Amino acid sequence: FSQATTAPPKKKPDPVTSETVVIWGLRLWQVVGIFALFVLSIIITLCCIFKCRIPRTRKEIEARYAQRQAAKNYADKLETVPPLEELTDIPGGPAAEEKKEEEVPTVSGKVDKAQGKKDGAKDSKKKEGEK
């Protein structure tokens, strides 16, 4: 059975309240407030960086859906457009390389072209002499 003791009863721990000192001399409500502000600032920062805002109205949701669909259709149509070189060629017209040779925008280009004709004339005379 149990024996009676003369020792005083064990002291119950103080109940935890908002005024209980927890860490570094701060009370419980101050620690909870600092932690809440820290978490809130992280959430706000992430929402600003990644644009993860939740739409507020059905109209906004539908507008975003329509915008995504329009962008998708535009991208699909853009893939079907032929390259620029194919768009600028005229069917039955001179080839692109011939056009480049005909157009001489600089003086040095004109001189080079004139020398090229002279060199070509000399080459044809040499070929005739060899035959």
C-alpha cells in the first residue's frame, strides 16, 4: 500500500500564457507575431516574383483562357508561314543569286565587276590559244 510522506507536494508548472517568456526575453505573442510576419513576407515576395495571383472573378478567368487560346492559335499559324526567302522570290523571275550580281551598291563592287569581266575575256583568249 502507499506510505504517507511528510515531503511537500510537487509544484505544478506555470501554465503557458501569451505573457510567458519563451526565448531571448520575448513573450510568446511577440515570437508568434515575428514568425507570422516572416512567413507573410516570404509569401508576398514569392507572389510578386512568380505572378501566382489567384483570379478574383469568373470574367477574369474566362479572359485569361481566351488569351491563352489566342496565343496558341497564333503560334500554330506562325509555324505554317514559309521563311522570308521563299516569300520574296517571284515565280518565273530571275534567281536570287543573279539579282545579287546585277546589283552593285559600292564603287569597289563596280571596279571588281569590271575587272572580273576583263579577266573573263583574257581567260577565253587563253583557252582558244590552247586549243
